[in-house]
Amino acid sequence: NCPFGSYQFRVMPFGLQGAPGVFMQMINDLLDEFLYCGVLVYLDDILIYTNTIQEHIELVRKVLTILLDAKLYVKMSKCEFHQAKLDYLGYRISNQGVGM
């Protein structure tokens, strides 16, 4: 608080203790209906997986809409869409499974 009103961070600053856990809980609450049914969340990463491209497009739209409604925005330069395989946290993930 200050004489001009209250100020809030628009972006979480580095160094706030507990911020990652609070953020992850918020994302888990927002995406609860899709968790482990097409969506996985780890910190600020959201992985979306489906059996068909059409299902994928629909689920991506739903997730992005939920985030937008909560005034959370994705940085498009950090996004990868419609990947058949990806390297994540030291693992290669594909429709064949998880490997090193």
C-alpha cells in the first residue's frame, strides 16, 4: 500500500519464496478437469497429449481459453505445437514411449 493505491506484480519476480508452488497449485486448479487426461503440468510447462490431431487442436484451444479467462498469457516464442516427439527434462517423449 501507498498513498496512490495498491500495487501488484504483473509478472512474478525472481526470489519470492514459495512462488513456484503457489503458481503450480493455481495452474493445477485451473486445468483440473484435464490433468492426466490430456494435460500434464510441471511448474510453468504445460504438456498436452492426445490420440488424434483433431482432439489435440480442440484440447489446445480449451487450455488456452482457460488460461486467457484467468488472465494468464503464453509467450508464443516459447511454445511448440503439434509435436510428434519432444525432449523434456532429459527424456525423449513420443508415441513410442519415454526414453533417454
